[in-house]
Amino acid sequence: MTEKNLNLLNTKKGIEALLRQKNLNIDKTLNTIKYEKRLEKLQEEMLILQQWVAKKNKKVIILFEGRDAAGKGGAIRRIIQHLPPRAIRVVALPKPNETEVGQWYFQRYINQLPNEGEIVFFDRSWYNRAVVEPVNGFCTQKQYETFMGQVNEFEKMIQDSGIYLLKLYFSITKNEQQRRFKDIVSTPIKKWKYSDVDKRALSLWDDYTKYKEVMFEKTQLSAPWKIIKANRKTNARITAFEYILKKIPYETKDLENIKHKSIRKLKAD
């Protein structure tokens, strides 16, 4: 036990982390504290970014994509935790209604684009049509091909209008997805998350992989994908935070604060 680690434990966060454990594990506690301290610094920097967006009337879209149970929602919650709710929106659209089915596919997403001074987080986006819909038979082959032929130009129009567009993909292994599904099903307050699509996800794993790889290959022209390894939720959240802060050119950026620091040893999910 080094003096530095002892000092970490002898803090409010350290004591709280120790008390939350059923079985005392000093290493896990230290990892939890380091993760939470790193998260706090990045959340402070995110608030500076948001204030710049509001002051300069900028518009930002951040897409969160990935397999079911990849941790997209949890990452969004950490990122927006201390942001003014009126300055940001989280968009998680349900399946299209009867009217929306008859519209141009991108139309209902256009209605969710940011106003001046606003950041919009998409918890799944128009890329449903690139992977989820064709895999599950929710769209025709022609609809899929039309989407793939239009999406790059659609995103170019978004960016040409002055909107910053970031695309994040949370990648997990099949074993990790299976583990998380078991946890969701066995936890009463999480059961609602387990949908019919989730039930088919493991059996359709290879189909998801095929469409995902085509998506990465064909949809990089206007806005590149940031693929985030998400088996360890803590690392994935930090990586997402750092990427957003590095890619948006806001003023008074604290480069030292967002400089990547290895947290590979973090195990506290």
C-alpha cells in the first residue's frame, strides 16, 4: 500500500467505495476511486464544452451505436450528468408509427436535429436501418439499399449546415453480451430493457456482424466512426468522453485535463 493509494482510500469517495462492497477488495476500491476522479474531471470539461456551444450558438450531434447491451445508455448518462437539461437532448426514438412509416426515412430524425446552442445525443439513430432493421426483417432489401445510398450525402448536408457530427460505436464480444443479458433478465429493475430484439440478438450475432462491417466500410465518407471497445464499461465511458472533448473545437480547452491516461487496470463497472 503506497502513501498515494492510502490517501485515496482516506477520502470521502474512498470510504464510500469501501462501504459499497460486500467483500472487501482494496484493489477494486482503488480502481473505483481513480475512475470516479477521472470521470469528474471529464464531466467538468464537458460542461465547459456545453457552455461554449450555448455561447457561440453551435449545434452538435453525437450518435451512440452498438449491439444491444453494449452500454450506450450508461455512457450517455455519465456524459450528461452535470449538463443543464435545457441545453441538451437525448433522443431514443421508438419504432415508427403509421404516419412515419410512410415518410422519407430520414424525416423523423431531421425533426430531432439540434437548435442553435444545443447538443443532441442519439441513443441509436438513423443507423437502425443499416444493421438492426435488415437483420430483423424490419425493412426490405430495397429500403436498406436506398438508405445506404443516401446516408453519406445526408450526413454531408448536416455538416455543411454547420452541425458537428460525431459517430461512436460501442463494440462488445458475444460472451460479454450474453453475460449482460443474463444480468438484465435476473435484475427486477432492469428486466424492462430486455426486448424481443434482444432475445434474438445472440442467435443473429453473425448477421449483425456482417451488416455492421458493411456499415463501417460504406459510411465513413462524411463522418468517420469511432469504434470503442466496450467490454469494460468504465474504460468505454472514459474513451467516449475523451473522444468527444478532443473532436469538438471548443474554446478554453484544458488539454491536460482531457489527455488520455491509461486506465486499463480499471475493473469497477
